[in-house]
Amino acid sequence: MFFHYHPYNPILYENTKYLIIGTLPPPRFCSKELKLKDVDFCYGSKDNLLWQIFNQIFSLNLVFENSTKAIEQRYDFLKNKKIGICDIVESCHREKLDASDNGMLNIKLRDLLKYLSTYKNIDTIFFTGKNSKNSPEYFFRQILKKEKIKFEKVEDKFLRVHKFIFENRTIITISLTSPSNAANRFIGSNILYKEEKKRNIDFTHFDFRLNEYKRALSFENLKFN
């Protein structure tokens, strides 16, 4: 049985407004047996598309390599855009040495509500995954249910959007398609993807994510400056 823990502390600043919540990076990030194009950072796997999406949307000119420069670029971006990262899983056990959310056992969650209480400017949460078993939204729902906090649907067509009230402030959540390539099967079966693919044969899984993340980042005129 492999003990899989989160190797990074939450990245939060006093003025953080937007919070990214996922689960865990791949197990190799615990042992620091990184691949050539991995970045020793949250969502730094060469196979994870989050930073490629941000790189294109915000024209960041990021480097994708195991280097100090790559890490500093990502810290600078998050701080400048008031974005924090606080994945929801602190640790788990695995029978198979992979990054599958479904394979997590004996899961220990982080106290997300404590962070929301401390960082009072946070008003928007982005889940890097939708409401499948062991997804960030799935776990967050459990936390809210335990505290008897209502999780209300706002939209579930082009974007999956909910809201809840915590300490007298309304917080919006947007659940995105996972930036992991494991979600490509889901994308391939998505009707929006199929419709766009009919119009443009060159439309890719990455394009689908890019469009969704652009729409999420502009939801109700969010200000990333």
C-alpha cells in the first residue's frame, strides 16, 4: 500500500480572490522523481494541461521544464492575478501507484472552510473536475453537507456553476473539465464537443478545455487584473 500525500502547501495570499481546488498531483511528485518537462509545482505534471491553458489564455510565455525559472513564473502569475491553489486532499493510500482519483483510499481532506474563513477575499472557486466520485467538487459537497451549508445550482449547461453562503458572503464555484488527459474520454462523449467537431474537424480535446476555461474565467465579468 502506497502512502500518497500532497507535497505542496496551499498557495494563498492576503488578497487572493480566486481559488483553484483539485485533489493530488501524481505520486512521483512525492518522491521528487520528476520527468524532464515536469515542473516542481502544483499542476506541474507534463501531462497536466492547466498551465498550458493558462499560458495560452494569458499569453504568459511559460517554460515547461524542471527549473527554478518555471516555478517563479507560476508564483508570479498567481500572485499578480490574485489566484490561489489549495487542493482538497491532504493524503490517501493507494493499492496501485497511479494518479487516479477513484483509486484513493483512507482519504484525509484539508479543512477548506478554515482557509475560506482566513482568506476573506476569496469569492470564486474553480474545481479542476466535476462531480464524479472522489473529484474536488464531490469532496467539497461532503464538507458543506456536514456543516449544513446549502449548495445551490446557478447554471449547468455551458458551465457547471453553484453558489453557497459562508460567513455572510456568497461564494461562486465553477466545476471545470479536469486538465488531466484522463478526462479525454469524457470530452469525447460530450455533446458540445461533438457539435463543434462536426463544424471543425481539427477541433481537439485541448480546444474544448480552452473554450470552457475561457468561459469560466469571464463568468460574470471576473476581473483578472
